[in-house]
Amino acid sequence: MKPYYLLILMIATTILVLPACDQKQTGTEKAMNKVDDALDRRPGEKARDAAEDASDKLEDAGKEIKESVKDATN
């Protein structure tokens, strides 16, 4: 396995595990968070958006890695 695949996998795992450490929100808190997100009123909005974009890119990279491994094994 190439080193950068391992790095991507480690980063993706970290990003996917960290939200599990977050405290549970009530339905009202979730709704308010979604409203704030839609209106770009959340604290640290730019950082949150950057993290969400990075997470999406890592998910895409993970899918590509899976496809590459699958193709290589066939």
C-alpha cells in the first residue's frame, strides 16, 4: 500500500470518528443548527465549511481507493 493511501485512510478515519465524540443534541438543537447552517450563522462557519468540504473529498478518495483495490485484485 502506498504511503499516501495510508495517510488518506488515517485522515478519513479521524474525520469519521470525531463526530462520535460530540454530545447528543435534542431535536430542537438539531433544527436550530440546520437553520444556522443554511443562513451561514454558525460560529466558525468558514472553518466548518472547509472541514465539510475536506470530509467530502476524503470520502471520494476512499471510494476511489476501494475501486482501485477491487480492480487490482480482479
